[in-house]
Amino acid sequence: MSPCVTFNKHNTYAWFRANVCDIAERDDYAPDRSRGRVRRLDARRRDSVGIIYRENRPTFEDRCGLPDSPITQLDLHSSAQQYAAIARAYR
């Protein structure tokens, strides 16, 4: 986060130093979704930046079954029958 020094005269660099804290610098914080930890962030009444919580789960590519090779190397040419079937589905 950084202030807009041209148009925003309220949220200056001094305001950001006083109101924004990086949670990575805190010893008592671990990035999980427990409500107690989030309440502790709210209790400080400062805007927190950084990794609020982390959840390990499959990526979009893994969930959709996308190939590992780049899209530029895939054969994207379909037959005329496949295009006709797609067109019929949208009529």
C-alpha cells in the first residue's frame, strides 16, 4: 500500500506508518483462518497487510484438468462437427 501524494492529502506517508502494520513482523501471528487470530488483528485497530491466512488446496489448473504444457503448444483445431455441435447448443 502506498499513498497517492498528488490527490490524497489525508492518507499521507505518516498516516500509513501510523495505521498500517505488516503481520509478518509480528511474533504471535500464524497465517490460519481461526477466528481468534482475526479478532486479534481487529483489536489493534490498524490495517493489516500481508498474508492474513493461507489454505493449501488444488490450483485452478489442477481442478479443471488442464494440461501441463503451454497453450501455445496445444492442438486447438477442432473438427467442423465439434464447432457445429457447439453452435447448436447456443441456439
